[in-house]
Amino acid sequence: MYSNVRIVMMNTSHPGNIGAVARAMKNMGLAELCLVSPKSFPDIVAERRAAGAKDILAATKVVDTFDEAVEGCVSVIGASARGRKIPWPVMNPRDCAEKVREFALSAEQVIGKENQNKVAIVFGQEDRGLSNEELQRCNYHVHIPTNPEYGSLNVAMALQVVVYELRMDYLLYSGLGDGKQTSSTLSPEDEGWDEVIATSEEVEGLMGHLEQVMIKTEFYDPDNPRQLIPRLRRLFQRSRMDKIEVNIMRGFLNTVLKAIKDKR
């Protein structure tokens, strides 16, 4: 993903959160982690929580100050969960991803090559977040619009939300991928479905078959139809059935008809 995005964690008190952050970073394609005066690192708890992201921990840089952590960065974005007396440029995670792209990518850049335009995204200590002084050192703040009645997020959870948006933005706008990972597969009309969509003739054949069975089972009275057939037709048309699904339904209906015939 973005080789020039640096994740910074300030004064982390629980090593498990460092491991969880490393895992979240690797999930979303980020690799550069910097820790400012962590309480305990390296730590076996962090390694356990990192699961398959131990390489992120192995490459993690540990420094003593905020200045060292953001050295060389052209933009610094601080994660903030609370309002400030002095208004500061603040973004939600989706807008943050767009802003990171503006700084981190250029038309000539090829992902994977070194880029000196580093962007730091800074997360504060678990129980208090970033201090006012640290937030004032940031160009922008990123705020996750949580439930106003309960806005408490673990630092690793907050980071996962932010880096997920970075990943989605990368897939959509990097120009290196076709964006397929961002697409939903909901029906046979979508790429990735295993069968082609049923034709209108096939769906109508199913409707006729179903009507026949409903009459045979006395579920449906054609002399008093009401709105049953139109509503069932609407149901099947709305579901956008594929060919196999139509065949399964018709196979079941044939079994019902056979059972009725055998019973007589």
C-alpha cells in the first residue's frame, strides 16, 4: 500500500495494543510503525497479539520524543476523540484517507518505490489520547464519528477504522488495481457470481410451475386469485435468481407433484 505512511503510537501503556496495531496495519497493507516511549517493548504480549504480523514489530522504530517520531514528515495527522478550545482542521477517516493520498501519492509514483513525502498518523496513549500540545503539532485531526452516547474506542480499534479507509481509498484511486476488492457481489449481475442470471422466460416457467403446484395442493384458488401471483412474481423478480436457483426450485416442485400423484 502506501510506503510513505508512518503510524505513530505515543506512550503506549499496554503492549497488547502494539501487537493489535501491527496486525491491523498488515491487514491493510501498511508497514511502518514508530513507538514513542512505550511502557514495554519488545514484549511477548505484543508478539502474541500481532499473530502473523511479527515482521511489523521487528521493523518497529522506538524513539523518545514526538519530534523524532514525525521527523521527515510533510504532514502530521493526529487522532482526536474530543473537541478543543481552539478549532483545528478536523476530518473523518474517509476524508483523512483522501488527504493522505494527496500528500502521499503523485502521478509519477509507483507503489513500492521509496517516497520521501512521509505522512505520519499519530495515536495517543490509551487512557488520555493525544495531549493538547501534541495535537497542536499536527496539521490535521482525524475524528471517528462514534455514537455520542458511547464514544470509547480502544486505540487498536480506532487505528483499524482509519487504516481501513486508507485501504479502500488506495484500491479505488491508486490506478494500480482495478478496484475489484471494493466491489460487492450481491446478485448474478455482479462480477464474481458463480452462475449467470436466469432469463425472464426461465422465471416465468418457474412461476407457471409454482402456480400448478399451488393449485394441486389447494393453496391457491384461481377463481379467487387476489394478489397472490403478482406478489410472488414480484418476489422472484426482485431476488434476481440465477439459472441454478431456478432449476433447484423447479426440481423441488417436481418432487411435490410426484408426491401428490403417488399419494393418490
